[in-house]
Amino acid sequence: MRVGRVICRSAVTLGVLTATIIGLVDAQPQIGTGDVVADRQRLMKLNGASLGDINAKLKAGQIEAIAVNAETIALNARHIPTLFPPGSLSDKSKAQPAIWEKWADFQANARNLEAQAEKLRDAARSKDAAATEALAIDFGKQTCGKCHTPQADGKTFGPLFRSLM
Ligand code: HEC
């Protein structure tokens, strides 16, 4: 019964493969703490602190020292899309459902933040004061502002996202 044996062997191979794949999936490390809203708010707070640092260093003329803050923002930006799985809202979240309706825009805003932060980092690293200042002066508006734009009532921030406060 050759055919039977081949089928039998295939079934065993399939079983081993399946077990291996399940094993691999199980072995995946958990990304984040498991509370995605808290994780992204933590990341965003770090963005806020980093931007504050950038502005303070700009005023103090500490050009090269801006690089570490810009790099923090760039790396953070790369993580933004994964921290917004579809429909991940809670009463603690300030995110708007529109994020997932306009997901391509949201991702583009995160990519823009990453690219601009890398430019700022590189200018600061090269100690080019003029280039660093030119990028830093409008940085928040051109990057964070794509997701956090002040609205007429002074409280909410749009086009998609609620207040930073
Ligand atoms: C791609 C869109 C996007 C970009 C770009 C972005 N943010 Fe946010 N940010 C959000 C969203 C959405 C929330 C609300 C998250 C929640 O509460 O679930 C938020 C929340 C925040 C918060 C509040 C965190 C808290 O404690 O609740 C701060 C502060 C913040 N962002 C600062 C920044 C700064 C500074 C930048 C730029 C360096 C930035 N963000 C760039 C989308 C963005």
C-alpha cells in the first residue's frame, strides 16, 4: 500500500510542520505592555517632551544636542501605526474613529514625522546651525500639526484627532 504510506508520511510531515509553525507563533514576543492606548499615550508624551527639549536647546544655541531628541521622535514615529490597531478606542483614549476611516492619511502623517525628524537629526549632527534652525523653527507645525491642528474653539485639535491637553 504505497499510496497509503505516502499519504501517511505526508500527514506526519504536515503535522510536524503545523506544530513548528504554531511553536513559532507562540514564540513571538509580546509587543508593548498589552494596553495599546497607554502605550501610545506614553509614546506621545515622550514626543511632547522631546519637542520641548528641541525648542529649549534651539534657544540656548545647543545645536548638536538636538540630534538625540530628533532621533527619539523619528523612532517613535515609526511605531505610531502599529500602536493604532483598528478600533482601539477606550474611554481613556483621545483618538477619533476617523483615524481608521482615513488610515492612509494617518500613516502618511506618521511617515512625514519620521522623515522630517530624521532630517532635523542629520542637520543637528552635522552641526549646521542654520539648517537646524530652519528645520526646527516650524517642526511641530509641519509634523505633529498634521495630526494635531488647533481648531476654532481653541480646545479640540483636528482634522482627525482630539486635544493634546
Ligand atoms: C499620525 C498622527 C500623529 C502624529 C504625527 C503625532 N500625534 Fe500625538 N497623538 C495622536 C493621537 C491619535 C493621539 C491620541 C492617542 C490616544 O489618546 O489614544 C495623540 C496624543 C498625543 C499627546 C497626548 C498623550 C496623552 O498623554 O494622552 C501628546 C502630548 C502628543 N500626541 C504629542 C505629539 C507631538 C509632540 C507630536 C510630534 C512630535 C505628535 N504628537 C505627533 C496622533 C499623532
